[in-house]
Amino acid sequence: MKFWKRGMALLLAVSACFTFLTACGQTEAAGDQLALAVCVGETPATYDPIYAEEPGEQTVLNHLYENLMRLERDENGQTVAVNGAARSVDVKENADGTVTYTFRLRDGKWSDGVDVKAGDFVYAWQRLADPAAGSAYAPLLSIISGYDEARASGDMSLLGVEAKNNSTFVVTLNGQYDWFLREVCTSIATMPLRQDVVTRLKQEADQTNAALSDEEAVNRWWSDPTRLVTNGPYVVSAREDTSLVLGENTAYGKKLTGPTELTFRFGDTATAQILYDQGVVDALWPLSEEQMAEMKTADENWQTEPVLETYSVLFNCDRLEDEQIRKALSLAIDRSALAELAGVTAQAAAGLVPPGVPEGEEDFRTIGGNLLDHDGETYEDRCREAVELMQEAGYDRGSDLSAELGVPEYLYVDEGANAAVAAAVCEMWNQCLGLRVTPRAVTKTELVTAMRGGEYTLAGMELAAVCNDAECFLMDWVTGNQNNFLHYENSAYDTLMSIIASAEDGTARMGCLHDAEDLLLEIDCALAPLYTTGTAWQLRDTYGGGFRDPRGWFDFRGVYLKPVTVQ
């Protein structure tokens, strides 16, 4: 097997971001002045960096705040991490295997003229890591020394981040995570925040709420984005229900290279398309299923941009202890049929790590190949194999397996195609194995609670990574990890992931990442990936200089008007 053939020494590789040229909407250029309007989804539900999960929210925050590093394209068209709020960074490998990053900040200022300080990053990162905050992006910091101890005790001072002085921010990692700069230090969730500003705005929001009824008291510290104090190239200059206008932050300290005015218009896909067709905006995301279907029909080579998530069936390994049963359940699934149910952008999963995750200058999924057979023509053969595995495990078709498992339920969140997929999966298990499973819709909170507490047998869930690196799709399944919803334990897998974390050879590291995925899926069958999806957008071809981050958000700060070629 591949797992036992590859080398065991590794080096964390810098994950590559695929870029795409986006455009300016309702763009007007006069001298150095450029105005840009875009559609990036519905009205943001939050402007708090640690809670922003939708691409539209993250895109707005990407222009308001500046992290230690930021992504831009080099002269070869490759996306690289460059200094943002940091003027320089030094890296030191320590004798105990930890790695220390020392960031020296440039002379940046907040939009109110106050200096950006190292303590602003300490506050923001401790706030993100705090379990009381409940941020879905807290695992971004799980590679920092003291993370587990800080979360277990509630004492955020144990997190390995500190301000040596106002201009020196120090982070100690528990291993060789070379994607730290590229992924963690460019993330929306790790943007700096001023504690005094957040505290003041919270107090003012509380005072406003006190004068309102419980139904009306919905103000948060970020509720009025025009009052936010930010350190990025833009500030909010105007706000309406369906739009937000950003103007230049004169305290930023760097010359803008793109739009001096950036307008975000919000709405559903139908509204966004009308605005695009009318010329009100020149960049549009997302396209509707119908639009993407039309584009795919018109051009057989047309492809969507990968979304970094894989919809999967999760097995509770504490309840389904026999890997033969888990393997049978996986084999009994017709992934091609499920992908058709899931929509035009869906494709049957070939592994846990989706397409779009880099391996050097190539694609991890392409190099790793198909770990899962999703050929519809061989489905009957897989069903026969699944029945044989069940028999080897001691269960014949129509046996009391359903009763022994308590007539198991399949939990899922009723969004998009999830209900249709849940019904289809349960019917496949019934038809192939005679196993009666009941699909049951729950809320996101209920699903996560059940999974974390082990109070489930089977569940459908989108598995996404906080970083664009294969390791981030695999690290949650280590024994004892709080996000190990599979309750999976394998010392060989733990050893592999530990070696990956302290790697020094990039080629061997990637080999071990493939080994870990093989072990998780092919040998132990701890989960059953079903399908991956993609996304797409429209833009005018007269503009360049922007890109979409593979993690979902857009960067328009470098948009420019392409030169007009005179015939």
C-alpha cells in the first residue's frame, strides 16, 4: 500500500493560492481616480473579523483591515505572501522543536491616527483563540504553542503570542508550519483589532440596546461600519441597506494602486445579475446554478473555481468500530448520482482533500489521484463487495444490524441539496445492504453539538479547511483533537501527522500527507467523502489587477483599467 512505501521525513510547503482576474464595477477613471462597484453576495451579517464566514463579509473586511502579510501576484503571475502591516519577519528554529516568528511592524496607523501596535495583534489573536468567543476560525491558531492549554484554562496569556514592544510581535509555533505566513498571517480572522475601540463601541452598543425592547436590541460593536477604526487601505464612507461605500484611508501610509472609491452592492444572485446587465457593476459573484449550467452547456471546456470543502458522510468510530462496516457503507454509495443531485458545480469526490489545494506548483488531488471509485458503471460491483464485507463482519443482508445500531439516524443540516442527498444516501444503504437508516434534519448548532459529544452514528457535513493546505484537511482527525468529530484513533495516523508538523523536506512531507489521506480513507474508512463543488463569477474583460483568494474572498485593491489598443 502507498502508506507503507513513502518516506517519513517532511517539510511544510507554502500553499499556493490560485488567482483570478476580477474587475471593477460602474468604473470611472479620471487621472489617478478610479471608482469601482462590485456585487459579492448578500448584506453582511457581521463586520467582526473572527465571525465573518461569508465571502462578501470577508471581502469587505479584507479592504478595511491589513494583516501582518497580504497576498499579491508577482511578475510571473504567481500569488505570493508579501509584507503588510509587518515591515520584516525573522524565523528561528528552537532546540525544543518549536519555531519562533518575530514580526517588526512598519509605521502604520489606524484610521483615527493612532499607531498600529504589536499589542493590537496580541489582543486580536487572543480574542480569536478564546473558546468563550466561539469563533469557527479559532483552529487557525491551533499550531501556536500553548493553544490547547489556553483554551482548556481560559487563560489566553498562555497562548504563544506576545508584544516585545510596540513594534515587535512574536509568535511561537509548535512545529514547522511553513504555511503559517501565507495562510494564518493573511487570514481575515487574524486581522488586528484595537481593544480600546472594541470596548468603547461595545459599551455604546449596550447603552443603545438598554433603551430598546428585547426584540429591537440587536446592536453590536460593529453594527455601524462607518464608526469602525481600521488599519487597511480603505474606510467606510457611506452606508445604506443594500450598499457600502469605501473611501481612501488617508492614515494608511501607502499610496493606493487601485480604486480610490470602492462600492459594494448587496443582494441575491438575481438582483446582482440585473445590476451587472445594467452596467451598474462590473464584477459579479456568485453566479446562479442556472447561469453556470448555461455556461457549461455553451462551452464544454468551461470550469468552475474549486471551493475548499468536501461534503462527506462522517462515521462515529466509537459506535461503528468495525472498519469493514464503515468500508461497506462507503462502497454502497453511488457518488456520481449524488453529485448530480448536488447541482451543476458538484463532482464526485476522489478523496477528502478537494481539487484546488496546491502541491508545489501542481494540484494535491491530481497528484494523489482517485482514492474513491465513483464510476457509476461499477456501482453494482461495489455493492456486491459491500455485501461481502458485511458478511465477513457477521451480518447478512436483512440481519439485525439496524436494530443493533439502534435503527441509526443520519443527521444533516437542511440547506441546499442536503435533504435530497440525505434521502438518496439512506435509500442506497437500504437497497444495497438492507440497512434502514432514517435521515433527520437538525440545525448547525445541533449537528456540531451531537458530533462533538459523540451522540450520533452517521451524519452528513461539509468539511472545510481554515487554510489552503492539505494538512489542514487532515489535522483534525488526530487523537484527542477537539474537532475530531469522527472520534477516530490511530497511533500510526497520529505519528504521521506529528512528523508532518516537524517536517524539513517538502517532497517527503507531501508524500506523507498523501499517506495520511490513504490511511484515513482506504485503510480505516473513518469517513466517506461524497462530492466537491465549485463557484464562478462574471466580470468585464476591460479591467485587471484583482483576484479571488481560494479561501473565498476577493481583493480589488489593485484593480486597474486595461490600456485600450488602438488599431
